Amino acid sequence: MLSSDESLCCPRCGFPEPVPPPTVVTQSPCSEFLRSNHLPPDAILSNVRREIVIAESGMKEIQEQVCGLKRVLDDLELRRRELQNFVATHKQVLAPIRTLPNEILSEIFMQYVEHRKTGAWLIARVCRSWRETAIASPRLWNRICILTSFGHRANVSGATIKSMLSLQLQRSAQAPLHISLLPDQRPVGTQEAAILEALFSAAYRWHEADLNLQASELRRLIQRLGANGLPASFPQLKKLTRVASSGSFSGEHTLGSVFRNLPVLEELCYFPVSTSSGASLGLQGVPLGQVKKLLINSASPQYDTSASRYNLSDMLDTLQLAPNLVELSLTNCVLVVAPGDGTRTIYLPNLVRVTMSDLSHSLLRYIASPTLQGLRINSAPRSRSDTLTTPASIVSFLSQDSRSDASQASILSFLSQPGLSLTRLELCAVSQSTERLLEILTHTPHLRTLKLYFRGPIDRLFLDALTWGSGERNLVPDLVSLTLEGTFRRCGRDPLVGMLRSRCKPGPLRSVTTYGDGEVRRIPRIHGVKIAKSR
């Protein structure tokens, strides 16, 4: 039977309006016939038909109420979304960032811009408030970066770049400028020259400059500025990088004559290109007295020819003018030794770090620096196809036998200075004998960091020599960090593990990094030592 004793009216919302309550199925009129194939009597059939009509009517009523409920739910959902949007919008008014003073917000923007050269332009497009803060912060606009071919690859016209440059110079007010100019090597045309002139017209505000320009283009540009009554001077420039990426400064056009008035220069990264043997570095006129970091990288693609060769006497003269050097780096510079160079000694009392390729090893014989802490010598490739891909470090000790003895003598002579307490030593592409390598370590008893990148297999005798033993004289007793790269199959895993365990228990070794074949993956954990393994 069907009954209608219950009501579906909601006591909260009042839905639905008073209507006949829906019918509810209570009992079947022919339950005994539902489990058989017999035909019920006519009276029961008539009763079943009547109940079906009533049930269908109830279904229709319920469907109408379901549709009504859906309309109510849709309306409630719409109102809920409206309230959500209202809350989300008005919560922004209570956001803590609104309580930040513009000075602090500007400092946050500065942190972002330091990691993204075009960050100032992006910040100014977020909202009106950020745009106003950005425009009112001159330091946010003092990093000017012009990439690729002055816009040729980015389909940006020279006029657009010049307009953006002028706007950025205006917004930076009088803040010191950090310049990055990295075009390709196509000739500088009229539009490009106009952009460069606009950039160099603000040279008096330059603080750091990374200029990937040909020396000839720089000379012509500065001469043109002088002719227009805008002599280029750099009274605030502290860091000058990547100068003369192609061509060289020579004759009357030295680096000092092109970049005049550098009273506060502290860091110079110079990329000369020599095409003749015994060429001059072209650093005449540069005020090296206050320079603390000097990097000279000859960009010549040849290593075993007369290209990229410079007079040792010229290099010594340069270093003599830079007594305050803290860091010195020479890469791909072959130094030509003259007969009279053997009696000179350049004293650098503040030198802390030296990076040098084996092509420049002869210079070490003439340098005295009791304060040196880190030494790094990069190995020169044996051919143009033999280019190193490991992170560069010190002494290759030269795979070329003709230079190996001279290189070893220069390094050992340098390390034998009285009072020298080297704490960091890196050897890249090590190919010399174990005896030579151990002789180096004998002269560096105060090492705390040692990095060795072997060309081939690591000798077991070397690992045995590094192993600590009771009552023995141990090499580099203060070693805290050790990096080894090479092939371990020949010596096996056990000597390496034994050496590490012997040095970590009584000694201070706490960090080990290994690169090599599958053997390095099998190094077990050693208590108290952080081991990083990579193939």
C-alpha cells in the first residue's frame, strides 16, 4: 500500500510551499506473486494497476520538488560565490603587505631584480601601487642589460631599445649603474652606435660594467663621444669585465687610454686576444694600484702555437703596479721568458687566491705571497678537441712531457716559500706520477680543502699514502673536505673506503665528494662524514 503520512517541508527555509506530501511505498499488494511466474487473480491485478497509477503520480510530484530544490540550490550556490568573491576581494585590504612601508617593499623588489635583469619592467606591470613604488625607487632601474644583437633576434627595433634605455636612465636618477652589454659580433651599425652613445653618455654613473665589445668598436665609440663633447670618464666604476672580447688594445690605444679616469677601479676582468708572439697586454695607463681582483683570460682558440703569447716581463711589470691584489687569475696566457727575467721577484702581501693555467706556470717562480690561502691551476687541453668539461681546479701537471718538469719546478718553488700556509688546493686533469703529486702535498701541510680531478685511473699508491697510520707522518693532517674524480676500477673500492675511514676517526675529515665509475656508488656510509657520490 502507498501512504502519505510524512511531509518534506524544511523547517529552516520553508521549502516547499504547502503541497500534498509525496507518497511513500509501504507494502506490495502482490508480494507472493513477485517470486513466481503465476498470474494473480483479477482482483489483485486490478489492485496492482491502481497502485501503479498512484506511484507514478507520486513520482511526478517528487520530480517537481527535486526541480524546485535544484533551483534553490543553484540560487544558493550563486549567492555563495558572490559572498566568496566579496570576502576574497576585501581580504586584500587586510593583507599584511599593505602595512609595509614603501622603503621595505622597494628592498624586496631589489632582491628580485638582482636575480632577474629585466625584473624592474615586470614589477612595474603588476599593479598601479607597485608601479608607483618601482618608479619611485631609482636603484630598481640601475641594472641595464642589453642582450643579443641589440634586438635583432627579439624583433625589437633599435629605436624601441633606445627609447627604453632613455626611460630607464631617467628612472634610475643618479643611482650607480650596473651595465651588461652582450651583443653578438656583427658590425655595429648606425642604430646600434646611437644606443651605445646613449649608454656611454652616462658613463660617469657606471659602477659595474660587463662589455662584450670588440676593442676597435670601443675605441671608435669613445673617440666619437669625445668629438661630440662627451669625453667618457668613469669616476665611479669599480668592476670592469669582459673587455676586448675580440681584437686587442695596442699601440697608443691601450685599455687605460680608452677607459680614462678610473679612480676607484677594484676588479678588472680582461679578455685580450693576441695574434703575435710576445705581445703586450695593453694595460698601460690602467690605475692598477687600487685593483684587488685581476683576471686575464686570453680568448685565443689555439694553445700550442705562437698565438696568445705574452712577454713575462710585461706581466711582471703589470703585477708590480698592483701591490694590493687579493685575487689573481691567468687563463690561456703563454708567458715568454726572457734571459733577464730570472732575477725578479714580485711581492704581493695581500694575495689570497691564485688561479692559473699550466701555460702560465712560469709566473709562479717570480711571485712571493705569504698570505696565499687558495691555489687553483687549470690544465690546458692537449688539442682543440680535448676541451676540459670538469669544474676547473689546480695543476694538471701537464700531460705534455716537455713542459711537465718545468711546471713541477715552478709549482714546487712557489709552494716552498717560507711562511706559506696554503689551505685550499685544487688539481685538475691530474696526469703526473704519484710521486710528483705526493711531493706537492708534502709542501702543503695546512690544507683543509683538497680537490683532485684525475685524467684517468686513480693510483692505489696515492690512496695508501693518504691513509692515516699509527705512528706515521700523515699527509695534510688538517684536511676537512676532499673531492676526488677519476676511475676507481683499477684500485678498487676497498683502498678508498679504508683511506676515508682512517682519516675521519682521528682526523677532522667531514666532507667527501667522489665522481667516477660504478665503484663510487658502492662506498658505504661512514659515521661522521658526509659523502656525496656521482657518476
